[in-house]
Amino acid sequence: MTAPGPGEAPPSDNAEGGEQFQQRAGQAGRALRWLAARAAPAARRARAAVEQRRPQAERAARAAGERLEQAVEAAKPGLERLAGQAREAAAAARPQVERAARAAADRTREYAREHAPELRRAAARAAESTARAVTPPLLRPAVEALRSELRSRPAPAEGHRETPPGGAGDGGPADAPAAGTEPQAGREPRDRP
């Protein structure tokens, strides 16, 4: 049994079934043509109504745009006045803000002065922890020896800077290379007096 092709009636046991199919197909076709005939004028009327209202819609859109521009222009003086007031308020507040910032800086310096030993101990503990964490195991004995040597030295006086070991760091005779040594790479040899 094969399916009917286009334009063919489905097979039936009697010829009467094929005729009924054709009658119903014809009725459906007539109904679709009647519907299309009625829909076409309605579509034309709807299209005409849209075209008729288009100028009104365009005028309304232009009017809305103009009203928006007018509102923006009307708001400009008020916005400029508010911006001026904000600038004046900022200028008036500047001395107070500067005083508050100076006072906060002074309080911070005073706190640091009052708590200097505690801050130094905390910084030293943090440095030791960091040194332990980043020092390779082979170098830890050398780092421990250096740390114990630094602990055994007396603390420098306030505002005093230690000179680096072996010289003043000012290019004087203490900074000159020892006799028989080569100058360091990247440095020009100095003439000795």
C-alpha cells in the first residue's frame, strides 16, 4: 500500500469514499477562497488607517522631542546654580578639611612617637617571620647568626644613622678599594691622592 501523491485521492475500498474526499477538499478550498476574499479588503482598510495616522504619529514624536529639548534648556540654569553652590560649599569646606587632615596626621605622628617601641617590636617580629618563610634551609644558620649579632648591638640613638661597615659611604678614603683589588664592574676606577 502506497501513500497518495499530490492531487491524488486516498485509496478507498469503494469509489464512493474517493468522491467524498474530493467533495470535502472542494468545500475547504471554497471556504479558504471566501476567507481570503473577505480578509483582503480588511487588510487594505487597516493599511489605509495606518497610513492615515502616520502623519499624526510623526507630529506627536516631533512634539515630544521638542518638549524634551525645552525641558533640558529650562533645567540648565537650575543645574548650573546647583553646580555653583556645590563649588562654593567645597571651597568653604576646604580649610576645615585641611585642618582635619593636619590634625589626623599630627595624631598619627604622636601615636607613632608614643608607641615606637611596640611598633618596632611588631615590625621586627614580622620581619623575622618573613625571613624564616623565605630563607632557604641552607642559609638559615647564616641568617640566624646575623640576627643574633644585630640583637647584641646597642640600639642607635634617635635620628642617628649608622655608617655602613667599612666606610662612610661618601666617596672618601674609607670607600676606596683595598690595595690589590680590582674595581667593581660598572664603576670607573678613581684616582687616588
